[in-house]
Amino acid sequence: MSISASILGCAGLTLSKEEQAFFRDVRPWGFILFKRNVESPDQVRALTEALRACVERPEAPILIDQEGGRVARLGPPHWRRYPPGRAYGELPANDPLLRREITRLGGRLLAHDLSALGINVDCVPVLDVPSEGAHDIIGDRAYAQTAEGVAQLGRAACEGLIAGGVLPVIKHIPGHGRAMADSHHDLPVVDAAYQDLDAHDFAPFRVLSDMPMAMSAHVVYTAVDPRGPATTSKRVISTVVRKSIGFDGLLMTDDLSMKALGGDFASRAKTALSAGCDVVLHCNGDMAEMKAVIAGTRALAGRAAQRARAALGRIARVPEPFDAEEARARFDAAFEGRWS
């Protein structure tokens, strides 16, 4: 049976009969969880097992946005808090390699938490480089103020996740840092010169172009394509993401339900896939919207299917040896207990 080039959400803590039947029928490549889907460790484990049972694929990717700071779907009392990206870059260290070590450790701890729940993909790291005066939707989610700092700590986070058996997703390719609007609500338009974008915004993604998965930006770059955002722009995906940046991993859209995109859900999905995205993402679990998305989604095949297999092939079958208690103590000491 064919697999749909889609990643879908569900409405609550357990699957309804309608959701089970729908997922069995359309067979999405993967799923994504949000706070509405999370109550306790046992409940999350049961939900991830149920989702995979629907598509009869024990390796099916289950994603979450567990960055730390204000973007965290898991939290107390069952899960520890983690700092936002910026906190890693601001660690008081004379040796910048210490920041890198602690960022990798944070990624490894995240992987430890997630893999215990059956979650094998984390939508981290944010590789957007902030710009002065831009909308604060990125803000402290960025690891540093420079492309070099973002790239260095972003790679460290990826290494920690991969060592723990969880795939990272670099986002939001090719860069959301200059956006003057929140793409959840409006379509950001960036008018910067191509040379500036290439040297500043695109640079961290180029450094991490070997990563298995990336999430697109719902952002218009007028220097590349003034007519549409990266997610639905064949020109941005072919000339910037694939050629200039050199990313050849699995490219997923950001959430299709965000208001930055126009048109109905079927056309959003169809346009994004036609532009060069490999899979589409729909997050809110609304059944009517998901049915419309699937109407515009094709089977996962060809180069997209190859990228999907290659991405899943990067999941470590045996995670790196790890003493979680000792690691948490080191992590808490680095942050002086602020995120314990």
C-alpha cells in the first residue's frame, strides 16, 4: 500500500474511531504531537503506539516541537524544563567549546526524554539568525546573534539528538530571522539583497546541509521569488535550498494551517509538493482540514521516498551510552539550576 507524503496531527489524548479509520486509509508518512496530545508518560507511549498501529509501520516518524523555553510541548510535572536556544549561547564561558558541549548535552537529554515515549523526531534546531527590528517570533529561540554561532550550536544540538536515537529537523529553511511578521498569522516578506541573505540567513543551513530533515519557512524572499513564500516556491527550493545551500535531505513544510499561506488546504498541499517539498505538515488535528490536505497530497514516491528512507536510516538503533543522572547534574550545574 502506498504511503501519503504527509505528516498529520490528532485531536486529543487518544485516537477516535474516526481518526483510526482515516489514518489507516490515507497512511500518512508520520505524525506530530502537541500539548493537547500530552498528559502523562504512559498516555503518550500508548498514543505513539496507536498511531504506528494505524499505519502498520513500527518505524513511522512521530514528531514533536520540543525546543525548550517557550516552545515546549512536554513540561512539568512529568518532564523537565529546558532553556531556549539563546540561553546556550549566553552561557558564561571563556571557552566557546563549553557552550557547544552543553548544547550537545541538552540535545542528548532531550533525546533521552523523547525516545522513552516513542517519539523519534524533534523539530530542533532553530537555525534562524535574528536581525535587529525583526518580529520576536524567533527571538530567544535563536542560539546566537551571528550565523557562525547559530551554526556551531545548532550542529551540537543535532549531534546530541542523533546520538540518542532521535532525528533533528533544521528549521526554518532558508531562514526566518529577518521576518517582520509572525507567519502563524501573516505572510512575512523579506526585501534584503540576495548577497546579504546568502552570507547571513542561509549560512547556518549550508553548514548543516548534511542533516536528515528540514522544515521550510513560510517567508517571501523578494530577491529570489517575489510571488510566493519558500514553502510553495519552486525557485527558492531549487535554487536556494537544494543548490546554494546544498540540502538534499527530506524537506517538509511548516504547518499548512498557518495563515501565511493562501488558498484552500488541498491547493496548499499540492502547490508545496509541486514546488519541491517532499512531505506536507498539517498540525491541528482538524479532521475536515486533514481530509482537504490529503486531497491535494500525492503518494510518497521517487526521490522524496528515497530521502524519507535515508532520513529514517539515520536513527541510531543503539543509542550512545548515556548516564542520564550524571548528565542532568552536569547540565544543571552549567545553568546554575535555572532550568532544573
